[in-house]
Amino acid sequence: MTKSRLRTVYWWPGLDRDVEAVVKDCLTCARNDKNKVVVKSPLSPVAVPEKPWVKLGLDFMGPFHLLPANERYVMLIVDYTSKWVVTKCVNSVDTRTVIEFLKEEFSREGVPSHLITDNGVQLTSQEMKLFLDSLAVVHLKTALYLPQANGLAERMNRMVKSCVQEAIETRAPLADLLRDQWWAYCNTPNSITGIAPFEYMRGRSGCTKMSPAWFRNKFDLGDLDQEKLSRASDRRRGYQCKYKLRYDYKHGVSSVKWKVGDMVLLKDPGFRTKGKSRFKGPFCIKEVRKNVVVLNNGDVWSMSRIVKWNNRVVDSPDLSPDLREDPSLSGSKATPCIKAPSRLRSRPLWLSDYVP
């Protein structure tokens, strides 16, 4: 449209090229470009250890304002290997409450090696960092606005939500509903591993109210042999591969090769009013990891949230965060506009015999 309007009143050699260069360098145009879309990155399955209670996921749900104050929030821990789940109803989710919950479970089951959480303020506080460092627990924080990075915990939240809805309708204690829900879940063979979470954690089959008397007297710690664990690992890896193929096909993912120093725009993940730009930035990529990038302001974002801006690359990604809104980009130079040479002008030949 810009080129069409210019051609109605102006023309010069290389007009199209010059207009495209100016529009390409326009930050406002890039932020509001309706044709600019982010590309889904390929799914990267979480590496699951062979032993249970080694890698855990932690998440919260709430607040539930229709429930009593002591059931306003639900804290949840899930084991990525055995799918074992633990929940607790609390009235707040500050750092001290979370640490007490972790201490309670660690004293019962042992200290894990890794803990996956989101970037909530109670989970990124200095007090939480000191607590996990004292136990030598590796704290893995997901990328911003990427809940699927802690997908197993988010999946278990669905079951918590169904119990919350039942508690609101029946006015039953939420803690009792969650206890019954998890007891039934943990004694049911998991569709991925083929082993019940209770058996995976304890090494023996659990008893329920449906178990006959002869089964309740049976106690054999050898029920969970190595062959059964190997089959569970094979089933889990097969499920992850199958789910990855289905996800990549459904979302049309594309592997974009990002490099350190690339200038990118970030799709605004929060609520935006009508007329507000969809993208923020530009930002500079400081570090490239598996499916996430670290920007020059220190934030970690999924590759599915960024798009390249103007194919620009800077030599040093260590830009000040204050420069991320600066169109000059701390000295990064735009493509110079090359002026066309002036035309040679001469009198027309039909005026050669003209005598003034």
C-alpha cells in the first residue's frame, strides 16, 4: 500500500527497495504486523529417571473463594516416575507454608534430586533457594508462561479441579474428597507405566476396601521385580515418543535455528486491551537452550513466544535491559539507503536548430 501511494506522485530508481528497507526497519510496523505469527517449537519430553521420588513437580491451585478459609488453596506434589501424588489444603501459599509442606513430604519419602516448579514469587524467593540448596535439590524453573513444561503437575490439577467442584456442590470437606480420590488413583494401574503408583513407590501392591482377606494378608516385597520396572520404562518412553509425534503433527511445529545475538520480538502473553500491540521488544538473545532462550533482560522464554525482527544480529548480546525499547538498538546499524545517481540532462535533438 505504501509503495502504491508513493508511485502516484513520486518515482525514483529503486523505489520498491528503499520503501521495503524503511518499513522493515520500522519498529512500530513490526510490533503491529498482523501477518507476523509465532511458530510452535517441537515438543521436548521431560527426561524421567528410572527410580521413583527422584524428580518431582510442584504446583498450586486457587484461590477457591467458595470454600472455607483453610481450603482456599491446594498444594500438589507429583512424582514423574511413579505418578505418585500428594496434596494438601492450606489457607495461603507463601514461602513458609510451601517449605513446611516440602519438609513434611521429604521427611516421609526422602529428599529428591530435582524439583520442577513455575516462577511464582514464593518459589523464587531467597528463602526457598536457601532451603533447597541446603538439601542439594536442583530447582528447575519452567519458562515464563509455559505451564506445559511442568505438564504432569498441570494434568493432576484437572483431577483436583473436579474435587473442588464436587466440594462446592455437596459442601463436603475438600481434604476428604482429595484423600479418597488419590487413594483410588494410586491403587489403579497407570495407563503409561502399567503399574499402580502405590506399587511403584512401595514395591508391593496396595490394599483397598475391595481387596479380599487372603490378599490383605499377602506381603511380598518382591512383587516389583526388575523385569516389571524395565517394561514400565519402555512403556513410558514409547508413550512419550507417540505423544511427541502427535503434538508436533497437530501444531505444525517448525525448528527455527536461533543464535546468540539475534534480535527478536516477544509476543505479549498477558491480557492486552483492544488496539494494543501484540509484540514487545526488541530483545537480544543472550543464550540458547533446548527449547527456550534467555533474553538480554534475564528472562527465560519459550521459542514459541518469539519472532525474528528484521534479521538483525548484534555482536554482543549483553545489552542493558533499558535498551530493549530503544529503536537505535545500541548502535546496531540499519541498512543504508543508497541514492540513485543523478541523470544526465541534455537538450532534445529537435531543438538543435533552434535559434533564440
